[in-house]
Amino acid sequence: MRRITIIGTGYVGLVSGAGLSEFGHHVICSDVDKNKIKELKSGQIPIYERGLESLVKQNVAKGRLHFSWDVHKVIQDSEIIFITVGTPQGNNGESDLGAVESVAKAIGENLNGYKVICTKSTVPVGTGKWIEDIIRTIQPNADFDYVSNPEFLREGAAIKDFMHPDRVVIGTRTSKALEVMREVYRALYINETPILSTSVETAEMVKYASNAFLALKISYINEIANLCEMVGADVHEVARAMGLDGRISPKFLHPGPGFGGSCFPKDMHALVATGLKNNSPLPTIEAAIKTNVSQKTRMVGKLKRLINDLNGKTVAVLGLAFKPQTDDVREAASKVVVSELVKSGVIVHAYDPIAIENFKNHFPDINYFGSWQGAVKDADACIILTEWNEFRGMDLGELKTLMKVPIILDTKNILNIQELESLDFTYDNVGRRKSE
Ligand code: UGA
């Protein structure tokens, strides 16, 4: 059992804190946001993530998970410090490391004996060295080891990803730090999870190279889907056949309205910025970013073709979250689509099972509904932007009866084309057959 402090109780921090306490460690999650810590102390979970609330509550009840806003004290009390603060996109696509810098300074000011300082936040290659320098500038003889331990958590599946990861990457400079980290992940080690030991810089790079590769795959299949539309091929069959080649794998080959979320877009920009800074450009990634931006607006073009003039029409937007099982709308295709629709004079009727409140912060003036049935009532067209199961299971007969005109754009390709045809829907999708 180790004494661990997590600095930055956001998404990654809270999931990691809960997961590490479940592994049996004594964990304190800290944050400068006193309100957030107050909420957590009173049993409220500030973010939606499947399974997180019960994991937090169980470990709080067992006395292994605590919360604190006294960052200075928790640094002093810990053996291992995880840095899990946000690294939003700053100028020129580079990551904004302001929060990381203030944590590094706080660590430098409070270090009291040997500790392992481990970054989980996604930070550009070279940040580890920079953090070490900040700490040593404040305390030249500081006794610590620096570790890079990137996270590979998917929103909506983060607890599962933390408890059963494909791999754990530990970038260290000393065998002493590696031993400590192996102990931190002992529970996984026993399960034979691959634990990869690398240099700090390699670990930093693994994170960006992995995310950018997954995002590349999506932009690639979206381009292929767009071409399928022109030549009369079906992208689902193409992707399935491609995916059966073990070298390709079927994952992340689902076409759609363009990827979103807090990670892929930001990380790709940051990787491109790192490439330019190091005189080693990444034109493939730059192209994938462009494809993703145009894929989102392409959906609006499709809708225009389906209903001719958008002005004054009522369009039901089903799905606002950037993907299912999350209420996160960051970089979601829905934001681009709704913004374009509003500009074109469309009356937007929006519905999402859980992301409405977050979406309201960006679009307070569109019409929100508590069910898909409410949103599609008397609509001139309907667009699906998130593959929530309740949209997969929609009764298309009921949908047709509720809508003014049976026009549907299924950007997630979740509806059955034969059924749409037998009900005489005018329909379109991404990369498959569309109505005549
Ligand atoms: C992503 C990575 O998958 C995680 O491994 C990583 O840890 C995380 O970023 C991070 O850096 O923290 P996440 O952003 O939660 O996780 O979401 P994904 O499930 O990867 O989906 C990202 C976007 O790609 C979504 O908009 C999704 O709809 C889209 N997508 C995904 C597709 O359009 N097609 C696919 O085949 C897969």
C-alpha cells in the first residue's frame, strides 16, 4: 500500500484516484477548486462516467480515498504524486501548460524527502524534463524521480480501461522509480497486463502517437466513406473486409460525422506543433485534421441536399454528446452542425439522453426536448449525430408518424436501410446507399 496524491481532480484525476484506491492504495485527490472538493466530500460526483460514482463511494467508505484542497499539505504527506491537471489547447495548437507549471512549482516548494512525481496529463514530449528543471530551480538538491505514465482512458469506458488496460506505459529515468511504479500497478501486474518500461520521452510520445493513429484511422475511413458514396460502394462492407486483415483490425473504422472529444482534436494539434518545433513536420496528421473539420460541415451539406432550402425549416437533432455514454460535448460534431443550421435559419429541436445541460451552455436559444419523440414531432427532417442505443432502437414507424416530412440523415449509420426504404423515408447516411 502506497500513499498517493493526485493533483487535479478532473476526469483523469478522479478516475485514476478511484482506480488506484481500488487497487488498495491510500489516495488523496486534491484540487485548487474548493467547490469541487466540497462536492466530492459531500458525496457528489462532478462528472458523469459509468461506474465512477459507486467506485468512489466504495473506496471512500473503506477509508482509502480522500479529498483535499490543501495542495501543499497533500504534497508533503505523499510518497507518489500524480499530476493530472488539464492541458487545454493554447496558442498555435500547442498545449497550454500553465496548470502543469503551477503544480510543478507547488511541488518544488513543498518537497520534503524522496518522492516519485508522475505525470498522467497528456503533455508534449520534453515536458518531463521541463518539470524536473522547475522543481530543481526551486530546490537544487530536491530528492525525487520523475515518471511519465500516460493514460489511455476512453470516456464512457474509463473505469474498465483503468482496471483492465491493454497496457501500462511507465517512462522513468531510474530503476528505483520503476520499482515504485510497478508496485502502484501491482494489481494489474498480477493479471499479466503488459507493463512497458520506457524512457520518459518515449512514454510521452506513445500517448500522442497512439491517439493520432486512432484519429487518422477515423479520418481515413471517413474519406473512404465519402468516396464510396460517389462510386456506389458500401463503406460498412469495405470496413468489415478491411478489418478482417489482422494488420488493419476492425476497430476505429466506423465512419461518421467527424470525431470529437477533448482528446483527439487537441492532441493532433499538439503533435503537429511539436513536429514543427522540432523541424519534423507531420503532414499526414495535418491532413487528417482538415478531413475531420470538413467532415462535420459536410453533414450540413447533406441535409441541405435532402430538404433543399433550410431557412424556416424545423430540424430535429438527435444526439449532442461527442459519443454515447458521456455528457461531454467538447468538439462534438453537433456543435458545428447546430451552429450552421441556426445560421441558415433552421428551427432546431434538440434531444440527447444526458448532454442537454452541457449543450445549453453553448446554445441556450435552441429548443430542447425530453425525448426523441418530442424533438421529431412535426419536424421537416431529422439528423442523428450520436449512436445512442435508444436511437438504434427507435420505432421507425412511430418516427414517420410523428414527423411532418419523413426525411432522415443518419450520420452514424445505425438505422436499417431496408426498413427506411419500406417506410418510404427519404434518407442519407455516411458512405452507404441513399434514397433515390
Ligand atoms: C480517446 C482514446 O480512445 C483514448 O484511448 C484516450 O485515452 C483518450 O482519447 C484520451 O486521450 O484521454 P475518447 O476521446 O474518450 O478517447 O473517445 P473515443 O472513444 O476514442 O472516440 C473519439 C471520437 O472518435 C468520438 O467522437 C467517436 O465518435 C469517434 N469515432 C471513434 C469514430 O468516429 N469512429 C470510430 O471508429 C471510433
